[in-house]
Amino acid sequence: MDRAMSIPSQSLVTVARWEIAAQSLDAVLALVAELRRRSLEEPGCLGYDVFESIDPPGSALLLIERYRDAAALDAHRGASYYRELVFDRILPMLAARRVEILRPRDVG
């Protein structure tokens, strides 16, 4: 099957890069594990991958999340567990955060 045919036309990808202080890495990873598990339980979440920097080790996490459409992303961001885990617990441990929302493009 053609790769472009397998991607829903309205799907969205969220790419988040989190800079983390070394002393907070283990705590952030534990919370991200819960965040990932809960996110994947949502019907509109199509995938959730977590990557850790290797240079320098543990200095950043890259989260790549895939959602069926904008409504699914909105539902995710509006979930009470998301607000509690991300805003109340994770963000205070980050040195920096950058989030991009992207959509797949068929470039033929």
C-alpha cells in the first residue's frame, strides 16, 4: 500500500522537545511513561514515541505523538490527566519546552 494512502488526510503530529535538568530526568521519565500509557488509551491517539538525547545523555526528550485529527488532539489536551501530568508536574521540571504541530503532506 502507498504510504500516503495509509495516513488519514486530517491526521496531526505533535513534536515536543523538552530540555531537562539532569537531576529531574528520572522523575520526568516516570511521568512520561504514565502520560504515554494514558494517551495511547485515547481512541484518537494513533501513536506516541519517546526519544532520549544521547549527546549529552538525558539532556532532552523528544516526544512524537500522532492523532487522528484536530478533535482528537483537542480531546487529548483537554483531558484532566494531561493537565495534571504535563502542566502541574512535568513543566516545572523542564528547562525549556518547544512544541510543533505538523500535518502529513503528500509530496508525491
